[in-house]
Amino acid sequence: MGRAPCCDKANVKKGPWSPEEDAKLKSYIDRHGTGGNWIALPQKIGLKRCGKSCRLRWLNYLRPNIKHGGFSEEEDNIICSLYISIGSRWSIIAAQLPGRTDNDIKNYWNTRLKKKLLGKQRKEKSGRGKQTATKGSGGGPYFQTGPPPPPPPLPSLPPIPYSSGEEARFNNHSSIRRLLMKLGGRFSSQDPNNSGLAPDNDHPRYPSIDDQALIQPMYCDPIDQLITSSDQTPLLGTALPPPHFGVGPTEASGGVYENPQGLEFLYDDLVNGSVFGGESVDWGEMNQWICGQNEMFA
DNA sequence: AATTGGCCCAACCGCAAAGAG
DNA sequence: ACTCTTTGCGGTTGGGCCAAT
């Protein structure tokens, strides 16, 4: 017996929204709010849409102050930095970029940013020729055309216990905790200890939507504030080499790749072949690399 | 002019967490 | 403590657009 569908699929319209549907939804929410029940909302206003679809349309398109496209270099940097730090937690990343939706950022990353980085990666690779690079990885290069050799041994950090079925994505508890503290300031309005840990105390707790509403956006801050805590301890210093991680106000106009202070750490240490192998730079690889940095800069 | 292929984005899907009863 | 409903999230897909052939 499967899960009950969220709506009567036979009676629900799919596909692109018409201007009339948009107007109906927007004017209702403007006047009454969502009413706290997305499932019931489309019936109330006579829309043949699934509640989830209404919610998505509102959040990603109709909501006031939504920005589309035109990502700035600073936004690029923030997205990349956070992706390196926390992976594909788009909602958290979006919380740092006012006016941006998680869907927008996700699309932007998948279609452009990732390719930008990989393009740079290939460029650097061809530029270096046969030069081998060993910086930062804790192991030799395994970026080459032939079959990949076995990856270098990972530093042996104590694993963080995760709940069953959850992939252990982070191997450095304190750095992630500090990152999330920085991101959210606090993790739960109901957590008196404000420990940054889930109630089981086993793994970092990520900000809930409620928490995210309280997050002070860092959009206007220079990105070095993102990565450096107030006591000058590099926030990600356990994960990234401090000398490469100062990202000041962007002055270069030729794109992120020409900004020597910008995403250089990504190119030199993450994606240019000195660390990751193959075409894709996935989170697992990045995580391995971060583990290496933890070992080096702890 | 027609076709093809890649890019991009809006929207859908399914899962898991959170909340209510 | 348990079940059911709703919400939120991240991955994926469908289709429009555009450049190349």
C-alpha cells in the first residue's frame, strides 16, 4: 500500500503556469496569505493545481523581491564557497543570497558555475602539460587520461556517527559546526543549549526553515567574513588553507577566473587536477580533499 | 530552410522531516 | 508512542530557445 498522493493527479493541471493562474495565486496570497495550508489553497481559489505546485510557483517566481539571472561575481563566490563547505544544501545557500531561490541557485550551479570551474580545470590542466601537482591533496595527482590509479590514502579522522541511512558527508565536526553557527547564528529557537547539534548530539543540525528566517544574510559582507570568524580564526581554516582563502572585495572585472583573490583556491587546490580526478568534481571528492586539508592545517 | 544538438530554466517527482491529532 | 498529513528539499526531466551544420 503506497503513500496517498498529495492531490488528485487526474484532476490537476501540470506544466507551465499561465498569467491568469499566476494572477489568481498572487492576488489571493497577497490578500490572505497562504493560510498555512498549501494543499487546500488551490481549491479555495479555483486553481486546478497541486498544492505543492502552487507553493513552488509562489516561492520561485511570484514571491516579491525575487531576482532572476544576473548573478554577480560576489554571489558566484558565495555559492562556490558554500558548496565547498556544505555541499548541495541549496536552501541554506539561498538563505545567504536575498532574492535568490534554491531552485535558481541549483540551476545556476548545475548549468553554469560548475562548467565554469571545470572549464578552468581543463584549461589549467592543458596549460600544465605533464607537470604534476601535489599541492594540498595529501596525495599525488590522480587527474589523468588513463584509468585512475587508486586514490591516495585518506587521513584517518574519527568518523562522525550519523543516523542510519544518512551519508556521512562531513568528517570534521567542529569546522562544520562553526560554519553553521556562522550561517545561522543559532540552530534552533527551541534548542536551549544552542549546541549546533541535533538532539541526538550525534550530528550537526541544519537550520530549519524557521531558523533560516532568522539568518542574517551575509550578502553585503565581504566574503572573507564568511570564511573568517570574528576572532580571526579561519572559519574554514581546518578545511581550507588560509593563505589561499582570503577573498576580498572583487575588483577584477574579467570574471572569477581572473580574480587572483577570488576562487583561486578552487582552481589550484580543488579542481585543477591536483586534487580531483576525472571530469566531475563531486561532493565526495571535495570531501576527501577537505579531509586532507583538515590534516594539513589542523 | 531544415535539422541537429546543446544550453538553460521552470516545473515535477519522490523522499524525509516536522507537526498535528 | 504511533499514525497521518503537510511541508521542505534536492534530484531530475521536459521543452523552449538558439547556434551550428
